[in-house]
Amino acid sequence: MDKKAIFKLCKDQGCCDACAVRFLGVKHPNAYENLKKHIIQYQDTTSEPTTATDSTTPVEHSQTLDTVQQPSENGHSEENNSEDGPLRKRRRTEACVCCLGVLEEETWPECDEMVKEVLDKKGYDCQTFACALSSPISILLREKVITLKIQDAIPDYDPTALTPLKEAWKWLYGPRLARVAGKAQDSGAVCPLLVTVTMEYHNEAAELELLKLISPQLFESRSRQKRRFAVEFTRRSAEQALAASADDVRRAATLLPPAARARCVSVACCRDPIYIGGRYVKLSRELPQTPWLVGGKRMMESSVQEVIFNPLAEILGIPPSQSEHRLKLMSAGREDVDVRCLGDGRPFAVEVADPRHAPTPEQLRAVCAAVAASGAVRVRSLCVVSKEELAELKQGEESKCKTYEALCIKLSHSKFETEKTPSDPVTVTPEDLQRINTFRNTAESHGAVVAVTQRTPIRVLHRRPLLSRQREILKVQADAVTGHPQLFTLHVQTSAGTYVKEWVHGELGRTAPSLGDAIKAKVDILALDVAAVHLDWPKKR
């Protein structure tokens, strides 16, 4: 493969140095970082170059791939329509016919300003960054046209050799962007901060219409499926169209409008989320875990989530208006609004989107103090956790077991109490307690004492599907309440996802067997506490 011939052909067509090197298949970052030196080996020094440009002394390119506007003696433009002959010198006002100036230095100052403005505004504390490019789709069409021209002139050319535009852009613009950002450039696979530069081309809509001439059936099909394809032209649809007949692409290329310079229209900077884990203790029976809304109306003044989020957002510099969108609560299950969560508390994590900095241990201790000041919630073991540790929390939600303490009431005489009359007071007898403590419907070798089938409780059907779930009661201990003969306390350990309230009262037979089945009497629950969530998370630092 004659590399000099390919380089010369690309330059004659109006490509910039970087694009000419891309068509050679060069994929070494150093080649693009030192482009002026690298291209010397491809230049024919014995004859005059057909263009007056290089990567360090920018002179703009021909306006189209097949035609060029050239001022005549009277000042008007004339067209050179020769497809085979060399194009005339490019003018300084023109852009590369392939990348539309994306790889040329003249395009970059506008990018520099936007990047600096966004980074200064956000103030990230990380010292490295990765960069990404969103480029005009039109470039795909122009790359295809140049590739076909090279293949026509040099039959042994490999059309798959082209170095992707985005890679070349990172190698060319990345070092400059690093100086602008004041950070070291790194790989997106390891760096948490991503800077995305979006370039747009004002004439793109007109150019992409040519794809309909190349592959009319594709776009007719997409037009009939508007609900599926909301956007007419996408990168994927362009690639599909350009895979059509080469002759159709060549015919469409003759209609390409003059090339103009793409512009930087936006810069987005985003840092990977950080995760802050801990355990919360809920002391109130009038506090939901998350904001409780019914028909758009708030039912409680606050929530565990808000009590934790408010001081956390403050130390992270997140405005109140953004905290709802940038902070996300995840937990190992949830308790009802009227259920306290005591003991070591419930494991939880907060995902912080696009954080400016990671909180220090001192700041996290300040968050714990601020949460405790509410009197309703306490937080402990607050620390930054990894994504892998977060996965352990999510897995634990399905596998953990919990211990509850409940205050229960006996509402009717037991069927075993044959001597009692309806007028006799209902009391919890020693026999009742013994039957509860010894009741089981599983084999001795089974890890649980009671296997329960529960249909989704009516109270949560608005947010949970109607299913029958198999759950287990692992341990039960019932005790009398001194001075209150109708009451008893229950110490019960269950598998994850057990609805304890429904297990106690049976919910009209939707949970079977229920606690009442053990003593053949009606039983209800007056108060419930989560005493322990048996999940070792987060690990002690």
C-alpha cells in the first residue's frame, strides 16, 4: 500500500493533516501529538504541495469533496468540477472536508473557553479527567466518500483501516484540554471525571437528507415506525445507510454542500457517583422512610430520607433544589411509618450523583451529629463505600434475616378454653404462651420453626404486585406483660420480606398459618419494632 499516494490523495481532496493520517490507519497517540513531524515521511518533498496547510500553520480546506469555489479575476467564484485533477489551494476560511474542522486547532479555542467555564463553576477536586466527543453525524458520510475515492485510486486499500475520529480527537486535543483543565488526562475506564465536548454542524440536516437517496427503503421503514424511531437520523441509521451500494454513495456525494467548520455548542462535565453507607436508627412512630405522598398530598412533615439528606447535601455543597435529583437512598429493606428501627439500625447507602468532592471523616461525623439533633433519627458507621460494597448491600436485602419485638393483644378466647364464657375477660394464659413458643409446622431438621405463605398485604397492593410468597419464622419467644393480662410481647426472628403484622393477625386468612392459629384465638398487634437487621454492613473500617 502506497502511503504517500494515500496521503497526497487525501490532501488533494481537502482533508486536514490529521484526517489524512487517519486514513492511513495510524493509531499511535504520539503520531497525532507530534503531527507536524509525523507527516514529513508521507510528503513528496520533490514537488510543490497541492495544498498550503499543515497542522501548525492552518490554512483551510476545499469546500466540497468534488468542487471548490475559487475567486476569478473579476472577484466572482468559479467552480473546479474536475473529479480526477488536483484541487486548487485551500482558502483560510474553509474547513477540512472530512472532519469539518473537529481535528483542527482553529476550532478548539471555543471548546477551551466552555470547558474552563464549566470546570471553574463545578470545582471538582479530582486531579485527573477523561474526555469524550459528540461529533456531527455528517462526518460519517464524508468519511465514506473519501474512503471510496481512495479505493478507486488504490485498489489494495483497506477500507477498515480508518482510525476513529473520536480516538484521533482525544490524542490531538486531549493534551491541550489537560492544560486548560489543569488536570492530567486519563482513561475513561479508570478516571471518575468525564468531560464531554459536543460539536455541531449547521448544515447537517441538509447533508443527512442525502442518506435517503442512498438507502430510501431504510428511512421509509423508519418513517412508518415513528413511535419506535423518534429521531429520523441517528448514528446507527447513518451507518446502516452507508453500508448500501457504493455507487449510490458516489452519486449522493456529488450533491454534498460546501464544508463549513463545526462549532462547539456545549460542554458537559460529570463525575462518577460516590456512595456513602451507614446504618440508621429510627426512633419515631410517625416517620416514613421516604417522603409519603398520597394523590400528590404530603402525609407526613418529614422522612428518614430527608433527615439524612439535608445535612449531607450541605456538606457536599448540593443546593436544596438539586438534592432530590442528585441524592438517592438505598437500604436493606424498609419499615412501616409506625414501626421503629432500633438496635444497631438498618443498613443504608446514599448515592451522590456528580459529586464535587468526597466527604471527609470529619464532615461525616458532623452529618451524624446533625441527624441526631432531629431527635427522630440517628446515624452511625457513616463512611464512603465502594460499588462492590454497594452490591453486597443489595444482595443482603434479599438474604438477611431480622429480629422484631412486638406488643400483641389477645382478642378472643382460645378454642382450647372450653370452660370460658363470652362474658369472661380475655386473658393470655400460660398455655397460650407455651403453644406459641412450641408451635411449628416444619420438620425438626428444618432451620425454621414455621413456614408461612403470604399473599401481598392489601395495604401495599398499590405498590407491590399481587403474589403469594413463601416466608419463614426462624425463632419465636412469647412472654406475658405484667399487669396487663390481655397483652403479651413477642420476640420473633424472620427471613427477609416477611410481613410480621400480617403474620400476627392473619389478614383474613391471607397469611397462613398465622400466630392466632397457634392458640386458636384472634390476635392483633399494637406496636412493632425492628430490633435487629442481621447484615454486617458496612464493614468496620
